[in-house]
Amino acid sequence: MATSDLLRHQKINSLMAQPPEKVADAAIDLWGKMAIQIISIVGEGGFNSLYARSVFLTQASFPWLAPADLSSRQDQRFAQLKTSFAGQTPAQAGAANSLLLITFTDILATLIGEPLTTSILRSAWGNDASDSAGKEFTNE
Amino acid sequence: MNRNDNDGGASDVDDLGQPGGISQGKDRLPAGLEKERKRRESAVIDDEAAVLRRENLASTREDAAHVRENAAGLREDAAHLREGAAQAREGEAHVREGAATAREREIRAAEMTQAASDDQMIRLRQVNAHLVTATIEAHKLAEQVETAKVELDHLAHHDVLTDLPNRILLQDRLGQAIELARRQGRQLAVMFMDLDQFKHINDSLGHAVGDQLLQSVAQRLVGCVRHSDTVSRQGGDEFVLLLPYIEHAEDAALSAQKMLAALALPHSIDRHDLHIGVSIGISIYPDDGQDAETLIKNADTAMYHAKENGRNNYKFFEQDMNARAVQRQSIEACLRRALERQEFVLHYQPKINLHSGAIVGVEALIRWQHPQHGLLPPAQFVPIAEDCGLILPIGRWVLREACLQARAWQDAGLQPITVAVNTSAIEFRAKDFLENVRATLADTGLEPRYLELELTESVLMRDAASTDSMLHALAGLGVKLAIDDFGTGYSSLSYLKQFPIDTLKIDQSFVNQITSNPDDATIVSAVIGMGKSLRQSVIAEGVETAEQYAFLLGQQCDEGQGYYFGHPVAAEALATLLQTGISTTFPH
């Protein structure tokens, strides 16, 4: 479990390792893709609960993160998150989003187990990660 | 047909009416007959031809009829065939309809299955959403419960005001430290700290300022110790410090000095720069006690000695200190018995009208007629009574006794005078204080205007709103009100104007110096002037010399009290003074 967690965390960190100008967009892109997969399983309500909880927990480390106020419009779902990132340096925004994703997926893994979580994330983010962490992730 | 019928009739019967006549007359008949015969033969031939033709025609017609019959049969067959074909087509149509119906049923079933599947998916998603939300909520609740448990545990072991460890946690840590020190053969120190004159600040500036001061003190104490040390608040203005790791007793002395220095700096609170000292008592394990309780008790005892030694210092516990602590305990127990056995007495010090020399009132002063130690002044037991709460029943006794005595003097025919009773903060804030005053006056039959309550500035200025309502309630009863020890506390002039105060009693510390210290003289003059401006009576306390009396008289002070006019005396002696007149007791 610990190794698996580590790999999932590494995967998230590697996906967030983006050029500064792309950090915010990459973050929102990851959330969008993951949201589609998770909403298809647990619905909007379930996703919103998970997301709100994750933001709350991440605010302990990044207090500037706006409280979750998810729009029902798919294209606007993470507008507030993006606004939060816009007020920060790319490094801060990247670190915050990594932690937010890790927190989110950690909670998800406690609810549905690591294998299912990994499967969902694979569907959301694909298997074509170029780094070693991603390879390990896909070879789990 | 008719023609044929006619023809037929002619051919069957000849003209003579004889059958076969033609063949017998052939050779012998004349030409005419021959001709007739020929004509008749020709006619027969014609008839035969006609018959033939008719037969042919009949055959033809029969044939035609046959043909028609055949045709009809064919038509019938064809019709049968058509019917068969139609039936076959109908059958086929039925089959195809059945197939179509079956297909439609299948499609409908498939559609229904698909719709059911979609509904099921939606329901599953909804169920999942609820499960996720419920689980998240359950996590949150569990977290809140855990947080509440941690907070409760923290609250159970920490002081709410300062967030320092409380008595329970100190006991625990001290117990563990003693065990460790015992195993390792080491020493540890317990320091009992009590703030000096904190009550004075609390009474005069209010609990809010007092609380902030305690928080400030707590912060400074924590700043003076190591992480391994424990600073705890025991309650009130008492703190206990545990130093679990000391090499020598001198280490504790160094810590004490450090704390005295830290607390020496003023505390800036609510626009006040407050100075507060601390008296520290130190006990050392194992010399001064083997258990937590003994070590704390002995440090407390040492702290009292530090206070008696001039405050704002520290003292190590010594065994003979216990004797004095025991004495204090003994006084407390004796005070309780004294109340029951009515060992308290009141003495009365006259208040003089400076212009006429007449006694206008007395101040009731409590004494303790101790069975072994004789007559004890209030300084020896009132602070202890205040500490242990006995001041309330003692105060009620004083009030009743003073009222009874004043009424008794009046009943004895002596001139009516005002009797003044000192009222402590604890009594004044007691819920039943007003009711007790009212009931005491009613029970003793003393007119309220002959009772004066003396309150210090610190009592009055704390919580001005409730003070104001209480003072007005007392004034409403007709009771007189005086500010005692005026000039030594913190008075707000606006409250002074607002409160229904009748008299200002100038503190004796100013009066003592009025003839030698121009500043004190100025203060006394100013207070007299202010009192007159506010239409309040002014009385000078502690008048001991003729010079002081003369000064006060010159400043138009109304009244005086002090040894110059008379010491506190028993009720009987005071009655004598009232009878004889005070003017004879001091020179004018």
C-alpha cells in the first residue's frame, strides 16, 4: 500500500512537473479529466464531496486555496481553483495542486481501494507517462 | 327453336297423313306429282340438312356449352388457385406479421432493457454519490469527535485562561518526575509563585485587566524556563513551576531570579503600564518532601515567608516554616470556632465634627477576643478570613452588631450618631448583600440614615455598572455611603460624580504628612475642595496631632477621626464619651 501510494504520488508529482507558464492549465486539465471519470461512477454529488473535503484538508498547508464552490457547468467546474492558482507563483500553485490531487486520491483510495483508484486514474490520465514513475504506475 | 319445332312437325307427318308415302309413289306418280315429290324430297332433304344443321348446331352448342363448362371449370380452378394463392399469401403475411411482431417485441424488449440499464446506471451513480458523501461526512464526524476528544483532554489538563498545564497535569508530571529522580538519584525543584498585590489590581481595574495580566505573566514565565520544565497555573494568581532536572538547589535559585527579573518589567495592558511582583517559595526533592503533595505544600509555605519578607523575592523551604503554616491553619480553624462562640467584639472610634468638636459618628472596628492570645487586631485575622471565605459571615455579624449597638445607644437616650461599617469587596459583591442590609436594618430597628457603609476605591471602581446600581439601591434605602482610604486607589472622577457617595475619607497616609510634606498638604486641600464642590462631606482619617487638626480646620475639612480625638473603644466607653461630650477629651 505504501509503495503503491508512493507511486501514485510520484505519478501526480510528475504530471505536475510542468513549465511555469503551463502549471495552472495542466492542473485544471488533470482535474477535468479525472472529474469526468469519477463523476461517471459516483456522480456530481460524490465528486463534489470528495473535492470539498480535499480542499479543506489541503488548506491547512495552503490557506490561500479558495473553498470548494463547484460549478455545475463542466467547463466552469474548476474556475475558482484556477483563480486561486492565478494569485500564486507557479511553484506554489504546482505544489498546492500536487497536494490537492494526492489528498483527493488518497481519500478515494481509502473509499474504493488502491487498485480501483489506479484504474480510474489510468482511464483519466492515460498510460503514456514518459517518466519512470509513470511506467511503474502503469505496471502496477 | 320455334322454327325447328315447326320444321320438326312437318317432317314427321306427310301431307296425306300416311307414314312412308313417298317411297311407294316414286315410279308411278305423274310429273306434277313427281315434281311434287321431288319438291317434297328436296324439302325432306332440306329438312334433313336442316336437321343436320340443327344437330350440328346443337352439337356445336353442346360443344360450346362444354367449352363454357370447361371454361367455367377452369375459371373455377383458377379461382381456387387464386384463393389458394391468396390464402398462401395471407399465410405468408401472417408469418411475416408474426416475425415483425416478434422483431418489434424483441426491439421493445431491448429498448426497455436499455432504458432499465440506463436507469440502473443513474441509480447506481446516485447511490455511489450518497455513499461517498456519507463516508466523507462520517470521516468528518469522526475527525470532529477526535478533535473534540483532544480538546476535552487538553481542557481537562490545562488552564483555560493561560493555556498553561493545570493542577491535574502538574500533579501527573510531578509524580513522574519524582519517580524518575528517585530511580536516578537526582534532585528536582518545585517553585510556588504568588503574584504580589494582584487582588488590588483585579479589584481596582476589573477582572478583564486582571485576566490579561495573568496571561502576560504566564507568557513571561514560560519564556524563562526550559522545554522540559512545567509552568502550571493553580488558580487565581498562583503558579507552580516544576524543574525536573536540576543539579543543585542553586539552579532553582537562578531560575527564581530569572523570573523575578522577567516580571519586573511593566505589563502594558489596556492602556495601563502595570507593575506586578511575585513571591516565590521553593522546595527541593528529596530534602523537602518525597511526594508531590508535600513538595507543593512546602513550596507554598516558603512562598508565604517570601511574602512576609517584603514580597517580590524567593525563599527556600525550611522545616521550621511548617510551624507557621500550621499556625495559619490553626487560625482558620479558630476563626470558625470564634464565630460560633461569639469571640468577636466591636470597638468604636469616634468621628468628630471639627468645627463643633461633637461626636457625629463612630466607625465600628472588629477585634477578636482570643481565649489564649487576648485581643487581636483585624490585621491578624481579617486577611485569613477573606482567603477562606469566612469574611462573609463575619461581615454579617459586624453589620448586625453595629446596628444593634447604635440602636441601643439611641434607646439609652444618647444622641443619635452614625455608625460606620467597613465593607469588603467580597461582601459587597455577594448576591444577598443588599437584602442582608435591608433585613438587618429592619431586624435591629435602626433608621437607615444612621448606618454608613465604608467602601474602598478598588471595591467601587470595579465593574462600575453593577456598582452604580448597588450604590443607588443602598442610597435608596437611606443608607449613607463613604469612600474609605480615599486617594490610595484608582478613582474615576466621572464615577465619583455619578455614584451617590456622601463622604470622602482622606487616607491617613496623606493626613500623617500634611504638616511636613507640602505635597500631601496639597493633596488633602485638593480633596477637601473637590469633596465640597461635589457636595460630599470630607473626613480626615488618622488625625494624631493638634497641628494636623489645625490644618484641617483651616482647610474647612468637615470631620476628623484619629487618635487625637479618640482611640477605638468598647461600646460602654463610647457611651460614656457620648454622655460626657468629646469636647472635653481633646484640647481646642
